[in-house]
Amino acid sequence: MTGENDFFDCLVVGGGPAGMTAGLFLARFRRRVAVLDEGESRAAAIPRSHNHPAFPGGINGEALLARLRAQLAEFGAPLLSGAVTGAAREGEGFLLRQDGRELRA
């Protein structure tokens, strides 16, 4: 689990297919990454997406999101639920606020 004093190599804002794919690639390259997700991905409403690699026949949006979540967990990248309410430069890094917690990268 993550704590307020954790420092990440990268914080990805957005838990849709693009955000989770970015988080997955970073985690696979052994970067400390977290994906911040408000839980309102438009992909969840797609009945069948034909615009994602490895699924030539298409895939349901919610099924795609579930697979990406599972892969993130497999590589140890947390998916943190909640809205990002602020972002600021802090020294050589960044501070993001998400539902009462502070995350640094």
C-alpha cells in the first residue's frame, strides 16, 4: 500500500487504457509508478473496441479495463482511486493531491 511519504518515479493521472498502458510499461521497466484513477473512464461504456492492439476481433471496454488493472497489479503498480484535486511543482519534483492524500514524484 502507498503512504503519503512515498516518492514515485512517475504518477500517471487517468486510469483509462492509455494511462494504465503507460503505468504498465513504466512498472515493467522497474519504475516506481502509481496510476491515479477517478473511475470514470469512457472506455467502460464501449461495447466493443476495435482500436486496441492484440484484440483483432475487438474487446469490450470494461473487459479491457479489467485486464489492464490485473496486469498493473501483477507488476506491483498501484491503481489509486479518487479525483486529483491539485498539482504543483515541488523542488525538482511534483506534488499531487488526491482525495486528501499527497503523492510525490
